[in-house]
Amino acid sequence: MTGVFFDPPRSDETWRNMIYEGGIIILSPMPEMLAVVDHTRRMIEDAFAPLDPQRAHETLPVERCVEILSVLKPTYIHHPRTKELIQRALKAFGCSPEKTYQDVPRLRCAFPKDYLTTGIAYAHHPHRDTWYSAPMCQFNWWAPIYEFVAENGMAFHPRYWNCGVKNGSGDFNYYRWNAESRKNAAQHIGRDTRVQPHAEEPLELEPEMRFVVPPGGVIVFSGAQLHSTVPNITNQVRWSIDFRTVNLDDVVNKRGAPNRDSASTGTSLRDFLRIADFALVSEDIVAAYDDGIPAGGVAVFKPEMTNTLAS
């Protein structure tokens, strides 16, 4: 990786070069992201009322927590206000409204490690998003909703930017994941049996990099970065959101980070909407990434397929 960049000058082209070369961008809070934080907090706190959502695990049975999350997550993810606030933030960050496409944001919660780390609150093992059929030009935007610490955040494993990892991505098909695994997330309490791509060789995760940013701050990185959820050894829940973007020119030209080891099939490109007007990526462009939808597969996950959405 090429380095860490703190509040670099806003330039869509420059940022894309940084990210595709392995750089990580750290952004300070700005009004548009603080508005996202306020909206997200209101929805979380309303859902867990009268409990403090950062400490709800101290008194809330796991099964009841899963019930709350099963309603909260899809409601938040598909709320029109959520989509509009992310749109405003991306425009403020200098992303081209006509060329930038966003997907729906994911609401994440990392509970203390002995409470809930599977299914709808999955603690992610070391992985690249590209193992999950993300395009190589994908940007990941990660933002905390409350103050957090390095002991319950996220870790990057930079030695693997230029080094491939033997992994199970060749068995992962995005359309099967949409059909079979996303809708069943809430059923996985205690043990998560969903088929996901993992490293299939021992990893040297040290040295690792952890960044702590305040609410309203953002960590931006390539979908090809190897990263993981830090085991939460604190007594507080870490709440965060993440969303993804692609630049249409880079999608068309297949420009992006180098593909070191990803062999997944299917594509997530149909999930992305143009930030100017929420138009879909055209099917003729998606076709260049598509290898067919298997029997029983689903091209685009819809919230009405289930009342849960974990990832």
C-alpha cells in the first residue's frame, strides 16, 4: 500500500489514484456526515429505547437483540432519508454526481465478543470485499456513529496489498448469496454456518493498522484491502455504517485496484445507483462483469424477500 492520507485536497481523480494504489484516506468530520450520524443515532436509539444502544447487551437477551436488529437494519438501510444523506455527503466530498454510483449503506454493530458476533451482527474475519464479487474499482467508506476505540474497531492488514492469499472466493457466487444467505442472517445465533470466502492458509496479520476517527469522520479504502473486525474486548457496542461507491468510467474501463486473489462469480454492480438521480448502472455495462445467474440465484436482493439484512 502507498500510505495514509489525512484530508487530502478534494479531487475525484486524485482520490481514485490513491485508493487504487492501496492508499487509505482519513477524513475529518464535516456537516454532511454529521447529519448522517444524527439520523442514524435517532433510528438506533428509537429502536433500543429505553436502553442505551451501546450497553444494551448488559440486560437485553440475545434473542431480543436479534429481533430488534432484524427490523432496525433493513428499515435504516432502505430509508429514503438515509440514501439522500449519503448522496449529499458524497457530493460534498467531491464525487462526480454523474459518474459516481453508491450502494445502500450497511448498519454494523460489533458487540463484546462473548455476546453476539454471528449472523446479523457478524464479526468479519480477514477478507477483501472483492472476494464477495465487488468490482476492483470499489471504494469502501466506513464511519462510526458513536465514539469508539481501537479495541472495538476495524483492522487493516497492509502486507497483503501486494500479496495474494489462498482463499475460498472461487466458491462464492453473489447471486446465490442474495438468494440463500442474506435473508437468513438472523437465524445464525451463536454459530454462523453461511458459506463465505475465508483465507485458506495461515495469515500473518501483524503488523496491522487501526484508525480511530470521531463520529462524522470517515475511513476510505479499496474493496481490495484485506481488513477485519477487531474482536471487541471492551464493554461497549461499536456502531458504524459503511457504504460503497464506484466510478462509472472506471467500471467501463475495468480500471481499479490489482486483483491479487479474487475469483468470485456474479457481480454486485446492480446494487449501485447514480448519486445524481439514483439511476441504475445500465445492463450493457453490467454484462461485461456478469457470468450468468445460476438456477435459484437472485441478481438483486430486495428487502421484501425477508425482514432481515446483515451484509
